[in-house]
Amino acid sequence: MKLLIEIFLSFLKIGAFGFGGGYAMLPLIQKEIVENKHWIDFQTFKDIIGISQMTPGPIAINSATFVGFNVSGVLGSVAGTLGVITISFILVTIATHYLIKFKESKILKSALMGMRPALIGLIISVFIQLGKQSYTEVKAIIIGLIIGALLFSNKLHPIIVIIISALLGIIFYGI
């Protein structure tokens, strides 16, 4: 029971400070779950990100569910999922009322505009950390360059990108 409460509170903290959605939460998840709690290692964290991209739903919720399950089974996944969504649910419920009421507020608009660059910075931070860990061999760099070139030259659907990446993985790493 103590572990379930700890999972809930860890993801409650992540959910409370993860403004900007799942990608902005990734540094918080990494710090809390990988570095502080040591519930998963960095390789598993990278795998969670990949799996969360392929499964339906927000990355933060998928991550909380996976980590919770990994640490304490089905009840752990429920605790992690509830933890990560609780603050957002409460804030959205309250904020909806006030955003409608103050939608023309210059202070509110300015605060939201000020948060955008910070959120992009958080996403770039995770991107760089994942890149350092993921691109450690020539094969991975080649796959990354091919996918990057395809994404910048064409507007490919994410499912197509995942399929092409998987096929390149099979080609480069063998069956």
C-alpha cells in the first residue's frame, strides 16, 4: 500500500508541474522516476517513450501507466495514471471557468506566451538527452538521418514513420 501511495504521489508531482503536455513532462518523469526513485533505468525510459508514441493516448499517461505496472502491477498502473491526471483534471475544471471569464486578460495572455519558450526548452532538453543515449552507433545515426530527411522533405503520417523505422531496424540490425 505504501508503494502505491508513493507511485501516486510521484506522478501527482509530475502532473502538477508538467505544464505543456506529455513532452514537457518527460524531463520531470526522467528526474523523478529514473534518477530519484530508480524504478526504471534510462534504457527502459527510452523504451517507454517509443512505446508511448505507438500506443493511443497521451505520452504522460502511457508512461505513468507503464511505470506503475512495472513497479507494482495493475494497482501500480492505476496509481500512476490517477496521479498524473488528478491535478490536470482539477485545474482544467477550475481553469475553464476562469479562462472563459478572463479570456481577454492581458496578464493571462502574457503569462501563457511566456510559458511557451520554456516548454519548448524542456522538449529540446529531452530530445538532446535521448539523442546522446540513442545515437551511439552508426546504424542508429543512419536511421535517424533517413527518418529526419523523410520528415523534412515529406509530410509523412506518424504511423508511416514508425513502420519505416521498424523496417530500417530489421534491415540494419537483422532478424
